[in-house]
Amino acid sequence: MSTKEYIESGILESYVYGLLSKEENKEVQQMMRDHIEVQKEVEAIEQAVYRLSTGTAPYLSALNYEKIKTKLGLGPKIIPLKPKRFITYTGWAAAIAFAIGTYFYYNQNQQTKTEFNVVSTDNEKLKTEIELITNKSEEYTNVLNFIRRKDVNNVELGGQAISPSSFAEVFWDKESNKVIVDASGLPEPPPGKVYQVWSLKLNPLTPTSIGLLDDFVSNETKLFEVENVNDAEAFGITLEPAGGSKTPTMEQLYTLGTI
């Protein structure tokens, strides 16, 4: 993952909000030490949160206030005034100062609203990511619970001539006919190709397609649930054109295993 992708992943916001585990915090801290842009991004997020927490009241330093007065002709030069006009000039000065304060307050308020909207958007993005991770975690846990059951048959598929180093595993619950294929030992299929899973009757040899391993690249776990198996005696996985084939291409048989 590049530094840009790491920054855009949302993990830095989670770090600032205190949502990460101890190990994840150590990872972010290491990234901050190794990459100055990551450190700057964390500091920017912290500043945004700090500005939100300190309210919307504008701050105008005495130095900046004097600079503004000078530009408006209210600077340090002394203009002799008649006593009866003092209240009038003071009123105008107060009105101008009030207008300046209102202007800066408005700008500060708009900036705060913008920052709040950004943080709110980030929070929604973070919430969505957390929900997605939670759903994936629950799905993965369900799969693990399934394959660990004692009544689930575990069939190992070894590599064949076209790819001797390939391997796969089939988990089959005969009672429910649920089948999950662990295809983590298969290489990434080339463009326009897809892996197809077959249940086999051996005498005579009768192959039946039970599913395609679609979205192979995007499936991080490489665990796929396929169709019912019925009375299979063996399983095989072939590489087929996109969309699958009616019969297996035996020259493209990657893995095979008997029950």
C-alpha cells in the first residue's frame, strides 16, 4: 500500500479518534516516523478536531487588530478633535471595529462549518468502513466455524501437470450439501479466464459443474461457496473461458482430489 493510499484509507482518522487497537496504534506511529507526509496528515486531523472542540468564537490578536486599524486610517496618528465631535468619531470607530469583528467572526464561523462538514463526512466514511469490516469479519467467522465442524468432509486437491504447485481444498457438509472451496493455492487467472469447480463420478467419469470462482482477484480470503454436490466421488478445478464451460477442459485441469 502506498503512502497516499494509506492516508486515504481512513486509518489516520481512526487513530486520532482513538478507535484503533494497541497494535494498530503502533503501526500508525511507525508510519509517522517513517513518512513525514503521514505525520503532517495526522497533525492536520488533530488541528481540525481541536478547532471544533474550542468552539466558534473568533480570535483577533492585538497586533492584527492594530494593522487593520492602520489600513482603515485609524492607526497611531493623532487627529485633533473638538470635544463636541468626540462622541461622533468614537461611535464611528466602534461601528467600524464592530464591522471588522463581525466580518472575522463570519469568516471563522464559515471555516468552522466547513471543517465540521469535512469531519462529519470523514465520520460517515469511517462508520461505513467499520460496518464493512464488521460484516466481512462476521462472514469470515461463519466460514471458519463451518470448516472446523467435525461432520464436514475435507477433500484436498493436488496440483496437476499444467500447474504442479497448485492446490485447493473442498469443505463439504453432506447433510446440508453446503460446499466451500479454499482456492488460496491457485494462481491468479489471466484476463478473460475463470476457475470452474467440478464434482466427479468416477465410473464412468461424469463431471458436473458446481460453480465458478468469480471475482477471484478481489476475494481476499479466496473462500468461495459453490452449488450442491450430490453424490460426488472427486472434485476438480479447471481454467475455463469467462462464463464457464459445459464440459471441463482437461488440458487446463489445475487441481484434482478424490473423496
